[in-house]
Amino acid sequence: MDQDLKIRYSDKDLAEFRKLIENKIVTAKVHLDLLKSAYMNDGNNGTDDTSPTFKAFEEGSETMSKEANTQLAIRQEKFIRDLKNALLRIENKTYGICRVTGKLINKERLKLVPHATLSIEAKNMQK
């Protein structure tokens, strides 16, 4: 039997991971849409008739929150991209194999971080 076939997750395991990842992608896209809609919102909270000082504070707060939302949206887009790449690895039957050690990444780790490409052992070596 080919050596590569022994060091991979079974098709049954891969199918379970696929379902987990697809669900995470759906949730992540919902969160991304919420972030984008918050960013696109003009943020007018009816401060037109309040004091200029408060209005300046409000605009500063709005700018900070837009920047924070933009950063969160960028991270969310990267997360979705990483999850989609994990689906490709499932297709190639290379999912769950540490890119440094070549060993299987622990199942529990993959359930928590389904887009992981490093085992804990390899991650600790990077520190």
C-alpha cells in the first residue's frame, strides 16, 4: 500500500470536517455581511441638534468604529479564505496533515481550528 495513503484522515473523517467547515463558512459570511453593513451605515444617530462638542466626539467615535469594523472585516475575509483553502485540502485528501512535520494534526485541534495547517508540535517550534 502506498505510504501516503496511510498518513491521512479517512474519507469519513474528511466528510465530517467538510460539513464542519462549510457550516463555519456560512456563519463567517453572515458575520462579514453584518460588519460590512455596519461599515456602510452612515451612522447618523440624530446628533444634528446637539452641541458641536458632542458632535465632534460622535464623529471621532464613528471614525474609530469604522476603522475597527474594517479591520474585523479584513480578518473575517481572511478566515473565510482560509476555510475555503481547507476545503481544497479536503478535495486533495491532504487535509489535516501538518505542513512542517507531515504528521496528522490532532482531531480535537482541527475541530477547534478547522483551517489549521500546523500541528501543535510544529506551532510550538515556531515560538
